[in-house]
Amino acid sequence: MENNSLYFNPEYECLSREEIEKLQLERLQATVRHCMNSPFYKKRFEEMNLKPEDIKTLADVRKLPFTTKQDLRDTYPFGIASVPLRQCVRLHSSSGTTGNPTVILHTKKDLDEWANQVARNLWMVGLRPDDVFQNSSGYGMFTGGLGFQYGAEKLGMLTVPAAAGNSLRQIKFITDFGTTALHAVPSYVTRLYEVMQANGVDPRKDTKLKVLAIGAEPHSEEQRQRIENMLGVKAYNSFGMSEMCGPGVGFECKEQNGLHFWEDYYIVEIVNPDTLEPVPDGEIGELVLTTLCREAMPLLRYRTRDLTRVLGRTCPCGRNHVRLDRMRGRSDDMIVLRGVNIFPIQIEKILMNFPELANNYLITLTTDEDNDNMTVEVELEELFTDDYQRLKDLEKRIKHDLKDEILLTPYVKLVPKGSLPVSEGKAVRVIDKRKVYQ
Ligand code: ADP
Ligand code: ZN
């Protein structure tokens, strides 16, 4: 039967807060009982003298132990699993941005639920079986490939597994196949646009693109708006994480007022990263997630290290699943320079306000003599090196605005468009060459 609803899973997407919490408690209790099949959690519960029956209310989630990336590394590769290996059908591994990779196992049911989450998100932003979905994300161990593939197929779209890279081929696919929706990391979308421009392709006239899913890396609201203006599309923020399944954990609805995190699948907590106590709604803290439907490798109170805040729990779209602010970045992305804490996204936000600047930038930290310094290299939209005064003036204005935002003045280097490195996966925005004093 054709689904004419605004919702892919109306029975779950439209639950009231009360119903969400009731479902969460049932699922939490079942998850905790299931975790006793994991040698890792069984031992941890014994050490804490905790029993599954101790979880009587939703607030009791706070009695549970935290799980960290280090726990996943210590039990590498299969030590946290709650099912025998023979029940698993897939293994993924996080991209290892911050150290050794970690392994995540999936049963058939896990893959099915994951595809459902992604399909739900894509439906939410208006995609239907008539759409053509191109997935320009890395395939293989990176979950952005297969995760979106299965989700888009589940929704019923013609799905093009273009994978990352080879921009000319991507553009040919977009125009030849009539691609209406595309998924890619934001830094790659801007690259794709530059190649379109260089080859005389006007995305508004020569393509049928209408929706982008962008995510997997931190990006500012300003970057999103640029992408929307460049391509003449709506760009929706997509949050995912291998440990939780992959993409599909949180996604913006058409209101674009934060990411709906699916509370029938996860318990969302925001805690102070130092005290590990909950912070009030609206206050920034570390995102902690407990899986509610995972079979192979449920995780309890997983410390994501991503920093964000609760924006609300209702939405004009009719979904009452919590809305979280776009991620600031991970606590380990934070730059500490001369005692000041800075997130790369703060710098991006300022740079994107200058129409003279293109999208790519690189932050380098160095020690010169005994001083630590920051250099921000940023590409110019067009080359006007003949106008020295204009360049100097632009540099001055950028420095001024950066100082306002990050409280110190970095060196600013304006470089020609296309001269900074571009990665096909997550962008590398910071290079730290500082001397480390022991
Ligand atoms: P790795 O941990 O090796 O980078 P993952 O692919 O599992 O591998 O990455 C998950 C992380 O990517 C998240 O914890 C978060 O830091 C980042 N991330 C994913 N989606 C977004 C998004 N929409 N905005 C900001 N950061 C994101
Ligand atoms: Zn909404």
C-alpha cells in the first residue's frame, strides 16, 4: 500500500513525550537484561554490584556505567558483543579519526533497524520512491556508504552508489541519472560545486537536485547556507556514529531547527564532561547515548565526546523526539592555544561571512621561538593579487572578526582557490605542529 503520510513510521515518529518515555523504559530494561550476555557488561555490573532489576524508572539510567571509546579498544575486537559471533552478519569500523579503529558488529535485525532509521530521515525531508538518490560518500568500513545505501533502498528510491571522489564522474551521474538527492560530507559538496563551475555546469539549470544530506563532520550554519545558495537546494544536517549504527541517529526535519535524535532508538543525555552530571536543557555538554534496539552490540551510556545542547522536545513538524543543536565538534577537536579554548567551527563561521572567501580553509598551529601561534589559511573566491591594498584590507577585516570570536589574533594567509588540500572523506581542518613541553 502506498504511504501518503508525512511520516515513514508514524507510530513511532509521532509519539507524545509520555509515550516516548514509556517505550524507552521498556526498551532500556530489555537492553540491560540483554547486556548480561556481554562478558564486558556482566563483569562491570558485578563490580558495581548492580542488577538489571535495579533499573525501575527511566531516571535509573544514571545508575548505569558509562562506556567509552577506550572500553571498545580494550575489548577489541569482539569483547563487548552481547550475541555469539555466528549471529552477526556485518562488521563496521569507525574511521579512526582520533586513534585506533573500533569494531562494531551487526545482526540482521540491527541492519534492518538501521536502514529504517535512515529511511525515516530521508522521508522526513520530503524524499519519496520517485526520487533518485546519489550517495557520494565513502563505502567500505565507513558507515556513510552502506548506511545510506540500505536506507535509501528501503525507502524505495533508485540509489546510485557513486562513492566518494572523481568529481567529474559524480557530476555526469547527477546530470545523466537525474539525481534529485545527494549525500556527501559538506567539505566535499563545496568541492563538487567548484568542479561544476569550472566545467560550465549550472546546478540550478542543468541538474534536478533538490535535497542534500550533509554530515559526518562538524560544519557551521554559515557553511550550510553557502551550500544551499551555491546549489539551489535544501541541505539537511545528518548526524551519525559507527558505535550507534552509523548515519541515521539524528537528522534535521524540514524546519531545520536542530537535529531530531530518535528516542525510540536511543536515550539521549547531555552531561558535564568533567563532573558527568546532567546539564540543564540549553546548556552545552557532552552527548551520551544508550542504544535501545541494538542486538549485537548494545552500548550503555556511551560517551560520544561530541559537544551539543538540547534545543527543545517539541517541533512544528509533529515529532516530539528531542532536538539537539548542531555539534560544536568533539571535545578532542578543541584547540587550546595560549590558554584559550577554540573550536575550528568558530573560525569557519567567521570565514564564511566573507563573500570574498571560498570554502576551504586550514588551521595550522606552530611554536615560533617560545610562542604558540595559529595561522589560518583560506582560499580566495577570486584572485585579485594585483590589488594589494584590497588584499591587505580584507586580511585586516578577517583578523578583526576572528579576534572578536576567538579572543586572539591569528595570522591570516589568503591563498588562491584550489590550493589547499581536499579530502574525499572527513576534512582535516587543523594541523598541530606545536612543540610539546614535557
Ligand atoms: P570516527 O569516530 O573515527 O570519526 P565515525 O564515522 O563513527 O568515525 O564518526 C562519528 C563522529 O563524526 C561523531 O562522533 C561526530 O564527532 C562526527 N559527526 C558525525 N556527524 C556529524 C554532524 N552532522 N555534525 C558534526 N559532527 C558529526
Ligand atoms: Zn521537526
